Amino acid sequence: MIFLNHHTSGDGIISALQLLAAVRLEDKPLSRLAQVMQLSPQKIINVDVRSKPPLDSLDELQSAIRKAERELSRQGRVLIRYSGTQSMCRVMVEGPTAEITDRLAQSLADAVRRSIG
């Protein structure tokens, strides 16, 4: 879970506090609140890379990201980042269906491979 008004990435403590706040605000058991949650398909592909140049300097990858984001519109998201400990780029896509999510993640991973893989 990501709460952009608090942080730009997932954080367990923030998630737990937000969950507790929602339970208190709604005054309902968590089991009831969980019934309204919809899960989105997510695909993560780890791509081995030779180097780690700034991702915004990779024109082909940036073009592929813009294309994927246009297709997803407000129904998903793209996150591409380097591993902090390995020579690897992590490609993550969330989308409305598993088929779309898998296709876009593979397309983005291929763009990473062509650029720096």
C-alpha cells in the first residue's frame, strides 16, 4: 500500500497506522472493511543490468513507460527502479487484468534489456 500524502513507497508502519485509523473512523471490524477492497494484478520482473545510468536518461525506456502509462490510464501504475544491492532493475506493473499487466511488464522489461541489459 502506498499513501502518497505520507510517502512515495510502501511503508509497513504507515500502512498499519492508516489501517487502524480507518477501522476507528468507520467503527467497523476489519473483516467487514476488507470486503470492499479490490486487488489489482501485479507483475514484477527483475532484469539483470550491466550498468545503472539514471533511468530518465534512457530514451527508449522512457518512451515505453509513457506508452504503458497511457494504456493503463487511471487503472494501474508503473514503477521501475534499480535494486539497491544487486545489478538489477526491477520492473513492476499493476493493472486492471493479469493479461494487460503481464504484457506491459514484459514490454518494459524488454526495453530495459535493450537499453542496459
